[in-house]
Amino acid sequence: MAAQHFATAGYFAPGRDISMADHMLDVVIRSEGAEVSELVDLYTDSQVAAADRALMHDLASCSDSVSK
């Protein structure tokens, strides 16, 4: 999902020999502050973020039902 998000933002997807986490860190380190802010905004409005929020909601719901 991260590779697809970065590709949508105009960044190449790393090869199989490069960790996605390393790739994301390299992009952030080498980018200007405004570009990093734009990446954060793109993520916030993305389907990836929506899926993350849904997963967190589901996990919190499971946790609530277990603790009762």
C-alpha cells in the first residue's frame, strides 16, 4: 500500500532489494518542508489512511468488547 501511495504522489517505487521504510525515510530526509507537508496531506486524504482509520476503529471495537 505504501508503494502505491508514493507512486500516486509521483515517487518511484523502490526495487525489491530496498525496504519501503528506508525508501520513505530517504524521501522525507531529502525533501523540503513544504514537500513533506504535501506528502502528509496526500496521505491524510488517501485510501490508505482511510483503511488505516477503519482498522484502528475495528481494533478499538474488539478491545472494548474484550474488556467488558
